[in-house]
Amino acid sequence: MDRLNTLLEHNRAFVENREYEQYKTDKFPGKGLAILACMDARLVELLPKAMGLKNGDAKLIKNAGALITHPWGSVMRSLIMAVYELRADEICVVAHRDCGMRAVDPQRVLEHAMERGVSEDTIATLRAAGIDLDGWLKGFDNVSDSVRHTVQTIRNHPLLPKDVPVHGMVIHPSTGRLEVVINGYGDEEAPAA
């Protein structure tokens, strides 16, 4: 059976058995948090458990590396919406150790794209149009520095109110241990863990 049918079969049973009732909540984050986290599969259940969150407690935004690559992109827009429209009053950036975005080689990613059928002409056209593919696909060298950069991008956004604390953390993907990199309640950086 293909994956889609497997998912749909599970969903039918889930709905028929009314398993959704235990997850009922509203659209507002109960703990007032918006979290930008990495999409790493190891964090799907670990991150909320490690942070003491249950369904409805936080707005959870996930992407590769917990990075904001552009201040006017969809991640920043989602954080702005969470603050102004969905009652989030604090933001947490949570990256993790052993991240796949660490030291990503953009050229290697493009080679994989070509192996999967994206033509060299398409890549050349994108570059000619002024798209910085290398910058867009680049990861980071140091996870704590990446968290600092993302926190600063959020804090310095002209549409974010200055009274919203923005915290930066790194989680260990095996143990769930959180290390504070930036304490959003003060400008001082947290001590290295």
C-alpha cells in the first residue's frame, strides 16, 4: 500500500474512534509562545515533551535549521502573525546539535537536484535572474552562532514590537536537554552550557 493510502486509512480510524477529542483546543497558544524550530524528525515529539508543551500551548513553525533566511519571508511573516493575531507574547528559536544544515554545501544540493531531473539550464536561469542559490541553500557552521543570528533578525525586525522577548536555545536531539544561548528577558547572552 502506498504512503498516502496508509495515512488516509489511519485517519479514517482516528476520526471514527473520535481520537481527536483529546487534542481539542482553540487557535490561540495557551502558553503564549511562538516557536521556530528545526524540522528534524527527531524533534517531532521530543521538542514539545522537553519543553513541557501539549497540544494548543504554542505556535510551532518548523523549517530546515530553525533559520530565518530573509526578514520578509514566510517564517518572519508567521511570527508576526503569531504576535499580532494569535496572542503569542514570546518567541523561542530552538535549533539542535547534530543538525543536517550544519555545513551544508549548496553545490552538492544543486548536484542532487540535477540528479533528480532539474536541468543545468534551470539553475543557470535562476542565477541569471539574480537568485543567490548558494546563499539561499547555505546552512551554518556553528549552531549557537546560527541561533544568535536568527534571534537578532527577529529582534531587529521593524514590525516586531520591542516588548516581545525572543529567546534562543539549542536542544540535544537525543536527550532533549535545552541550552539557553540568548535569554530574551535581558540583552546579556546566557553562559555557555
